[in-house]
Amino acid sequence: MNIFDLYLEKIIKILKQANKNKTIEIPEILNGINVDIPPPQFNCDISTNVAMVLAKINKKPPTDIANQLVDLIKKNDNQIDDITIAKPGFINIKFKNTFWNVFLKEAISDGKNFGINKKINKKKYLIEFVSANPTGPLHVGHCRGAILGDVLSNLLLFNNHNVSKEYYVNDYGNQILLFSKSVYFRAREILNKEPFPKDNPDLYPGDYIIDIAKKHY
């Protein structure tokens, strides 16, 4: 059970009924309405921007629309512990403990399928991650990229998307040529005491080039 999708559906149902009763105007498309995780400073579980989306079409301030909707939302849900309004018109909802008890039971009963978005359109993804530049040493950013890329791939696979993972090694082109020249000049510096051409901005001046030259010459 996705509580964000669940409450978005509830809110849209309330809006359509209110529109039918001619107490509120709604646009033909309601795609702009979101139900999200609230900012940490608010003591609530979910937050919605519905009042701000409807303010223009109803020609009222978002807080007026929010006050109108708060009663309708709470009236249709006995699992709400508290519902508040925050400027410029966010509606913040806090659930009772009993709601979370039911939520956990459903999550456990759903087993390995819990969290799968069954409504999403399946797509093909090609995810390139890590792909360390061979002209420079590995660093912590490459490690982070490996973790993030793998986690992202697993999340997409979990939701039944078609995912291909790619580690791209760019060992062709001008940068590789300059890298090879840098190693060559460092090798001549080691073997023949020839100074490395530091005035050439295209070469790689890093000390790791010296280590590579020592291993290969």
C-alpha cells in the first residue's frame, strides 16, 4: 500500500464530490495535485498542495481553500489524528497509531511484493555508473557512484522495468593519447633525467603518472 497514492485518490474523490455539489471548482486535469513527505519541521505524516492548485480557478487564497477542504478530508477519514494548515496553503495530515498498525500488517502480508508500484508503465533503462576515467586514479566519488547506480538499478528491477547496466571504459580518443604521452615523458624523466614538459598544459602533471611510469618502464 502506497499511502501517497492512496490519499491522492481520496483527495481527488472528495474534490469531485465537492464539485458535483457545486461547493468547489476543479480543473479538467488534476495532475498538479501532489501528496508528499512533509518538511521535517512539521509534525505530520503527509502533506498536500491541493489548496494551492485550486486557488486560481476558485479565485480564493490557498488558505481559504485549505480551510474548506480540511473539514471534508477529516469527515471522510477516521484514521486522521490531526490535520493542520501551513502557509501558503499546505494541508498537513497526521495519522492515528491504529493506521500504522494496519499499514504494517498489510506490508507484512504482502511479503516480497510490498513496495512494487503496480500502476507504473514498464520501461527500458540503460544505466551507466562508475565508468571511471582511465586517465586518472579512482577516488571515493567512483565508489559512491557504484553504490548509487547499483541501488537505482535494483529499484527499477524491483518494479519490473527492463534494466541494462553499463560500465563504460573510455579508453579511446585524444585524452588517452595525451595520457600516454604523459606516461612516456615521465618515463624519460626517470630513465634519462629529462625534465618533464610542465609548460605543456595538455599533459597530465599528477604524481600518479610517475608511479605508472615506474611500473611500466
